[in-house]
Amino acid sequence: MNRTKTGKTEQRLCMESKTFRSSFRSILTILPVSIILIVVAEVASLLMMDRLSGDFESRTVSRVLNQVDQDFQQAYMISQKLKSDETLLSYVRKSERDYYSEWEVFDRLRSIISGYNNIEEIYLYFPAYEYVISSDSGGKESRVFQADKYADSYDEWLDALNNGVMGQFQTIAGADGKQKSIITTQLTNTDSLNMARAVVVLSEAYLEDLLKGLSLRGGEEAFVLSDNGLVTGTLSGQGDELAIQLQNCREKNLSDLHIGEKNYKLNFSRSAKTGLVLVYAVLKGASYSATAFAKFFGVTVSVVGAIFLIFLCFLVARRNYLPIQYLLNSVRDADKDLEQSQVMDDLGDLEIYVKKTIRTRQEMNEKIRQYEADMRELYLGQLLFQGKLTEEESLKSQLDFTGNRYAVLMCVFEETESVEEVLEEGVAEADKREILKEYIQECFPELSRFYVLEGRDGFFCVLNGDGETKEAFRQQLSAERDRMKTLLADEEKIFCNCYLSESGEDLEAVHKGYEEVREKFVHKEIQDKTEENENCSLERILEFIRKNLSDENLSVNGIAEQMGVSPSHLSRYFKHQMGNGVLEYIHQSRVNLAKDLLKNAPEIKIRDVAARSGFCNITTFIRVFKKYEGVTPGQYREALETKEKL
């Protein structure tokens, strides 16, 4: 008896059948929508990843830069604190060395620096004794101290100390080859470069800790760059070559750098206060960058997933249509569950939103305050310059005038020159206004309110206060005006002419005071111009300079006194005729004289060359000579000797 063996066979659709074609056509109708959604979701996620990564990087770099600015401000405040320390000033004022007082100065420096982990050292340099007192190593001869601490020459070290008189941030090479960040200042406000210098040295280890605060991942590096070279960085063993490469990339706006066998993408962020540049470098390529790897992985997964989905749909369509319906239902149910589970439970996003809201509100309040200040100045300007007065009591309330007396003070800054203005940039007009505000607040303590407005010919100060009589109020203002002029000249080296109006009892006195001080100013200008035309002669000025070139006391004030004119008019007249300032011409002439002496009399010492050329000391001589020739006098003489040998 034959048995027929029956087995279970798998039923599949034939690819030529109408059922398969219908099923596959339906799948191909739905499939593009799914693929498009996947691609859109992937692109959106990649864009979001880029933005979050960029925001995180910008916030981190900004935080480090802000910390560097705060450290610089702290170091600057320490340098100003040294200028007001009575222990240090009492020693500086002494006419000769006092070894017991030097120990007190050393102990005082150590107490000042304690508690500051971002300050490495404070030291005082005394040019008259060529001596240094340091919070780290005590007292030493300046040449010994320089050789122990710095790699540059002694002249370059002196030049760095003198360039920093105004409290500017700069870097200088240390003995270990690393850059030291320093702030220098004079302990007293005088023109003499023989006065003591105070130097605050920022800690390099502290800057390195700040870089570690960036939370760098593998393949990421950070550097701090200055105009003098590389201050510090996380990539060791590169030195000057890396600093040159980074400077070139920054100057040419290049974002790619090749170091060894690796390529880096660079991001430069510069601090406006210190001039330091923070460089954030990330290795290029998917194997190093987490963001690049995520992009590569996401695109790869999307492509592979789309191919796999097409293949899966093909297999399902061959079997039957029901699994496809089941698959679509499953996806639809999963999407509904996902939509129901998306709630705002991310505290990080909520915190960012709150901080952004607070910051926006603070910025809005600041803009409102600035707008109110601008409107007050607008109303006051219309009253001062045009005499427009409406609703006097309301305007008094807006301007916060509570005193019963009004006066106008016109301040015109003279165009005199100083050594600092020749070797550095002068004071900007906006800075002069802020300086004037500070000194009015200090010198006129009895004022209830004051405003400083900038006009065509100078600054106009509207003063409001109380006084028993108009004459008593004006006499008090006159005495305080003279005190302010003296302080500006002595402490800031800023000279100005001040014209004070008569005082009045109402707001109408403001415009009358403006017309009065303007009339005084115009009369003084006409008088000075007449004296200038009568007494001032370019030939006389040049002849006087030529005869007294070797006199170290030759100055703009001295020449003006000989010519019978004011220093400001002498400066304006000379610059109009020659194209440059008086002191600039004197310095250039002295440098030319020094070059002749260095060339024709090689046996003369540099110190004697400085004296014969009219420089008060060798420090000023080196500084001025290097400004015009680009090298120090010693380097210039060595170049001449080398040329003669060849």
C-alpha cells in the first residue's frame, strides 16, 4: 500500500502575479514618505547638534576669556593699590637707600600678594639704584634679577618696564623660555623715568588651569597667544614654531592648521582688554571629532536603514499583504506612544530658558536707563545751546536739579605734547569726557547735580548747587575750578582752559551762561592768535631747537616761553607748518645726532651718547631710539661694526 507523504509547503507570491505587483506598488507609494521623514529628521538632528556644539564651544571660550579679563582687572587693581601704599611710597620718596626699609618693603609685598592665586610675583624696580625688591626673592641687583628671571637682554627688559608705565598688559620671555604676563606702572605720577616701577606678574600655572577648565576632549587643544608669542597651551613640545603658525593663521583668517601629521580646525577669540587671543583647536576627521563622527554615523545609518527597508518590503510583498498592514499599524501605534511621552521634563533646557529670560530683561532695563539718560541730555542740550525752555518745573524734575544756583563751565583741552603722547596714542575725546566727569565729582563736592555735554569747541559742564548768594556760589566754583585744572595737569598730564560763567537762580541762566563762556573763549582765541602772529616764527623755533638740542630740559613749555606764546598755540602752529609735533621733531633730531655719534665715535659709551644727544637718561634714549630706528643703540652700533668688517 502506497502512502503519499504530504508536507507543509510555504506559499509565496510570484513576482509576475498581479497580487505581488499590486502589493509592491502600494509599498512603493508609502516608502518614499518614510524615507523623506527619516532624512528630514536626520538633517534636523545634525543641524541641532551643530548649533548646540557651537553654542557650547562659544559659551565655554567666552567664560574663559571673561575670567582672563577679570584676572587682568584684578592685577591692574593691585598695581594701583601699590601706588597708594604708604609703606612703599615712604621708601620711594627717600633720597638714599635704607636697608631696613627695604626689608619692610619686601614684607609688605609678600602681604599684598598673599591670597591671590593668579598672581605669581610682585617686584619693584628702582632705576636710580639699579636694584629690585621682589615678593619672591627679596632684594637683588637689577641685572642679576633680570638674568635669573628673564631670557631677553637687559635693555629689552628695561624697555618692557618703561613701555608699561601706563598700566598696559604685555608679555615678556621668561628664563625658562615661557612667556610671562606682566603689568607695569609708576609708583608716582611724574615725567621722570628714574622713579620706581611696580611690576605685577600673572601666574602661568593659573592660565594653564583656566585652559583645563575648558573640559577638552580627545583631539581638542587650546592655546593662549599674545603679540610676543605663545603664552601657554595644552599641546607641549612645539614652542616658537607653533606660535608663528598660529599668528599666520590669525592674520590671514585661516581656520585650518597642519601640526605634524594631524589637521586642526581653529577658532580664534580675542580679549579686548588684555589683547590675549584664545585659540580653540579641534582635530578634523570623523575619527577625532565627536560631532563629525555623529554626522558620519547618522548618515550611514540612514542610508543603510533605507536600503534595508526597501529590501524588507520586497520580501514582505512576496509573502502576502497582511504583514505589511501589521507593520504599518505597529509603526502608527508606536508613533502615538512617542507623541504622548514627549513632555518637557528636561531641567537643563528649562534652566537655559530662565537664564535667557533674566538676561533679556536685564538688557531691556539697561536700554531703558540709557534711553532716559539720552533724553535728559537731549532736553539739556536744547536748553544749553538753543535756549529752549518749556515747563520749567517739569524739566527741573527730569534733570534732577534740586539746587537754587546754576552756572556753566566750559573746558577746552590744550593741544600740548608730552613724552607719552609722542611715544603712545593720546587720550581719546570720549575718554576726556569720562575723565572730566570724575574730576568734577571729586573737586566740586557741594554740587547737587552736574552734566557734561560735548560741543563744537569743547566740553560744557552745567553745574547745579546751593549757595547763599550768587557771588558766593561763583567764588566757590572758581576756587574748585582752579584745583581741578591743577589736578588734571599733575595727575593726568592733561591741560585745559576753563571759562566759568556768572551764576543764576533759574534755568534761563543755563543758556545765558553758555553764551557768556563762548564769548570769553572767542575773545581768548583772538588774543592768542594775534600774539602768535606777532611773536611766532618757524625759523626762530627751529634755530632755538638746534642750539639747545643737547639740553635735556628742552620742552614745549620752554620754547613757548622764549617765543612769547602759549604752549597750545606753539604746538598747533608748529604742526601746521612742519606736519608733526614739536617733541616728535626734537626726538627725531636727537636720534639723528645720536646716530652720527655712534657712527663717527665708536669709543663713546652709550650712556655718554645719550647725554650728548639731550636725553635725560639711558632708558628714555633706548626707548626713543628703538621707536624711530627699530633697534636699540647697542644693536645699531653692532650692525655698523659688522658692516665695516665686511
